Amino acid sequence: MTGRQPEALSVTEGRALQSEQDLELFRELIAARMGLRFEDDKLALLRDVLHERQRATRSAAPVIYFDRLASDSPELGELARVLSVPETYFLRNADQFLAIREWFRTRAYRSPKARFRVLSAGCATGEEPYSVAMVAEEVLGSTACVSITGVDVNPDALHKARRGRYTTWSLREVPAPVVERYFQRDGSDFVLEARLRDSVEFAWRNLTAPDPEFWKPELFDLVLCRNVLMYLTPEAARGIVHRIAESLVPGGLLFLGHAENLRGLSSDFHLHHQFGTFFYERRGSLTPQPVAGIEAEAPEPPPLSDGSWVEAIRSASSRIAELVSTPSPAPKPEVATSPRTMDSALELMQLGRADEALRRLEMSTGARDVDRDALLLRAVLLTSGGNIRAAEQTCERLLAEDELNAGAHYVLALCRENGGDLEAAIEHDRTALYLDADFSMPHLHLGLIARRRRDLLTAHRELKLALGLLARDEPSRVMLFGGGFGREGLLQLCRTELKALEGGGP
């Protein structure tokens, strides 16, 4: 299950259309068996695929084909031929391979006899695992101590991977000397050296299937699962990440695609940022996976009443957990701050009375452990009041519980800037954006920092991004992180700064 989803196939003329119920059941079966998520704009594609698979399997009615799909693993491979289009190339996201290169070098230095077990989950046509083999040979001198496994659900992709034959398009990011070292020219194609082809074992596998024979505990040292999770349902993504966590050794590394992260999926990993890229390290102990079908139901957010700002704040306070914090799959027991206290503190904060809001919050909670939302609010209030050290300590306490909390990283960015450490501030802003790409405030902060440093191109880019995101950001998040500005005030700030950058102002 890799790559982008293709556009709708051409509709076959003269065929009978399946019912809407058939089409919805087909979508649900694909999600259940393959984990793939298809929005409504892809229903035309699913209709054509269902028609074609009925014809190919001689299924007289959709229900007959559905029975086959529910029990026939080879049929999943047939679906994968049309529902996944492998889109990859050698050394894709080069900064990640710099981190992998350093991982090989460091482990070999610490343990010269170490063996390296690598999984490429969703390997597509093989460029990714072969890139790992190339890096390993460059660092270690050979791949003799490296075991690389590539798995995918698309049989056509695996067939191409085993051949090791590629076009210049797959090699577009590979330096010419590396191409000369590892490939032989054959007409318009490039054939990978046999020693590297032999270093990777490929297998057909449905990543959403539990399959305990494959997902053995602590089997791998490094897993790449890039540009896979983004196409899956949340349930399928959580299941795959949990199996990957179990199959990694403690301290083993996981690389995702640049547009993917584990926020809301797992608390079994530490987040790292090196060589310009983010990746994850498996913790020493794992969080037990929730029993299937038993999940805590989140309360419905109350509707806005008369549309007043105070009422909006009160309604938004119950939603802060969804908007600015990351829930853990199995949170530790904690003392929840009462909604009335959160309401009151938020209202006082909006009125510019941050000190009073902080006193109200702390009078209610005292020295007890409090929930993560109250910790985040406390950090914001401490920052607003200028108590930077206490704000940092509160963020660190929150991140110890919830390392992927985008809001905490943003508040830490403000604290680091206040302390004069702009590089650390930028790092926390970038981490917040990696964890939540729609978070407007880190873009605004990065833009203002860049303007101070006279990095005008970066300032312009970040402020334009902030301007676009602010227009649609959630009211509760704008209120919480806006530093006393409302949405319109923040939008005007962006416009003023952009006008100055473009030569139309001071």
C-alpha cells in the first residue's frame, strides 16, 4: 500500500451501475481488509474497480464478489494493482538517508560485529530498500552484515523490485558517480548490481494483517514505513504502528514520510530531529494496545449559544484536548481540572488578566497532578506573565507525558526566544509544525524571527503561510495561543509585516 491514489478510471460504456449501498460496502471492505481510506471524490474510481473485479472474477453480483474479497488474500493483490500506484525513487528524501548513514556508522563504531536488520514496509518497486543497501555498503564496506526485507501488497511492484531494472526517472536524485558504481547501463534502463539485488529479500504482505509469524517481537533494528500511513484509516494506521513498535528492538528507529507523524497514533516512540529530518526511536517499554472494540467515547462538544466571545471561549475550552494536545492511547490516571475552572481561567486570560487566570487555575489544582490541557494552559499563562523558567518547566513536564504535543513545543519556542536562543526557538517551532501542519502560530513566530535576522525570503514565506492558516484556524486555538490578539488582530499583524517586507511600510 504505497504511493498516491490514481485518478478515476474511464467508465465502461453500457454496464449496469452498482447500487450506492454496494459501493459503500465495497469502500468499507477495502478499509477493513487493506486499511485504505477513500473519500467521496474517489467513489467513481471505486465504482469502476468494483465493476472490473466482478468481471475478472466472474462474480454475477457484487455480493458474490464481496464474499470472495472477505476471504481471498490473492484478491487483495489484484485490487492493489489498481488502488495503489507506486511513486518512489532512489534516495528519496535525502536528509533521511543522511540520518540512516549516521546510524550505520555509529552502530558499527560502537559494535564492530553488529548485525543490522532492516524492514522497508511498503517498499513499492524497491528503490527504498535498495537505497538502504547502497548506503550500508558505502558505510560498512559491504552488505554482508545487513539483512533487508521489503514488503508490499502490490504484486506488480514487487516483480519490478526483484528485477532491479530502472529508468533515469528513478535515479533522478542519485549522483552520477553513485549511478556508475551500482548500476549497469542496458539500453535506456539501468540494472542494479547483482550483489545489491541479492542483499534485499522481497515478499508480498498485507501490512494491516496481524500475522504473528512475521511481526515477531524485536525482530528489526530499523523500519522505514514512508508515505504509507497517510493513505490509511486511523484504525489501520494505529494497528500498523503498534506492530512496528513491537517488532523493533528498544532504541530501534522508525522513519515515516515527510508528511506523516505519530501524533494521535502512538506513544511508544521518542521524536528526534537531526540532519534536517524527523524520525522516531522506540522506547524501552511499550504501551499496551487497547482491546479491539473497547474505546472511550469522547463527549460531544457543546454548541455555541448566543455567539458571544465569552460563550465561544467556554464552549471551546472543552475541545482544547482535541485541538492542541495529543491523546495517549493509554493515558495514566490523572486528576482532571474541572471544566468550570478551565472556563474561568480562559475567560480571564482573554480579558488580559493572565496573572489572575493563573492564580485561579493553581488554586483549583494545587500541587496535584493535573490533566494535560490544564498544563498547557498553565504554560501559556506563565509565558504571558513573564515567568519563563516556570513555563519551560511546565512544558517539559507536559512533554514528559505527551512528547508529541504541538502546543507545548510552540510555547517552548516562545520561551527559548525570550532567553535569546533563537536556534532552539526555531527548532521547537519546526517540531510543532511537523506534528501539526495546520498550526498557524509557529509559522507566524518563524516569520517574525526571520525578519529580525534579516532573512527576508524565509520571513515572507512563513508569514504568507501564517496568513493563510490563521483564516481557518480553530477559534479556541487562536484564543489560547494568540498572545491576547484575536484572529483579526493576528491577520492584521501578518499583513503589516508582509507589507513592510514588500517595501510598502516601515
